[in-house]
Amino acid sequence: AQSVTQPDIHITVSEGASLELRCNYSYGATPYLFWYVQSPGQGLQLLLKYFSGDTLVQGIKGFEAEFKRSQSSFNLRKPSVHWSDAAEYFCAVGSYNFNKFYFGSGTKLNVKP
Amino acid sequence: DAGVTQSPTHLIKTRGQQVTLRCSPKSGHDTVSWYQQALGQGPQFIFQYYEEEERQRGNFPDRFSGHQFPNYSSELNVNALLLGDSALYLCASSLQDSDTQYFGPGTRLTVL
């Protein structure tokens, strides 16, 4: 069965510190992987996506993610967190024709000044 | 260019009632997907509409139904509301078979 697990419900980091949010997926075929961010009162915004090729993908707002097939993981990273990055982050896997998506339960990021 | 819009923003209903939520896709998009996001959870896929037909459905009962109009806008209907239907309902639009979805801000439904 297809599923996405985000093991960390809440994470707090200091502004300027590095960040890594974990995501593990279970999918029978080639996974199409996504990271979204959701700020309060706003819809989800796509940060980055991975389909194939280079396993390190760059996204918007300075985020990157690395696909590791052997670990079924797609972790999101940022070298230096800004206060404006405080939000909830969701990892998702999409079907091959993108007509169905499975989301993780999210990781809420708090940023300390 | 307006993005995805949803109405209403908030809604309060009582158990057993019926509700209709509306979504206007981003200009040029022909595919609409609906998601339910319960408090503290990630979005759960309800269904996707393309060319006025339900193309794919998640694990939701028949009480959840939808419709897509010729102008690509869409409605989500929920019958016989339960307390557990309280959630943020998100609409996302895209082009057919595109990987990129654009999400609306959602409709917050509270069932009392």
C-alpha cells in the first residue's frame, strides 16, 4: 500500500541553523515525490519535486531534498533557516499519472530567534 | 491571474445536514482534486475530476460526491454530515496529467 511517513511532528531550530525534515515513503512503483509547505491560513505551496535523474533536487526558498531509494527516503534540507520558514511541511508521493497523491501527516517547524 | 479560489471560507453545520463546497481552478487548468485535511493531519485525497468526470477516488464513502462544470469549476458535496467530517477541505487544480498542483486556501467545515 502507498503511504508516506513523517516521523517528526514538531521540530524547533534556531534561526541560522541547518534543517533536515525526514520523509519515508512506501510505493510499489517508481515514486514521484514532492515537498509542500503550508503557512497558516494558506494553501499548500510546492517546494520541490523528484521524478528521476539526479537524486539531489533543488527547490524554491533555498530548500533541497535528497532521494535515497535504498532507504525509501526523501529528506528535505536547508543550510540556514530563516524565521519566515516557520510553517508546516508535507511530503507527498504521486501516482504515475498524477491523478492521486498521498501526503504525510506533516512536520511543524518552529524557528527560534 | 487569480489562483485557485474556494468558497465559503468557513462553514458551520450540524450532524445530518448536507454541505456544498465550491472551487474555481487556476486559469487554464482543467483538472480539479479535492482533499480533506483533519486537524493535525496531512491532506487526504478524496477524488479528482477531469472533463466533468470523476477520474480517481480515494478511500471516502459515497456520502462524498462531486461535480465538475464545463468551465472546470467544481463542487464537493457531503451528505449526512458526521462530527468526523469537520476538517479543512482543500481544492487543487492542475493541467491534465501534470505533476504540479496549485492549492486553494481551503474551506474550514465545522460539524456540531
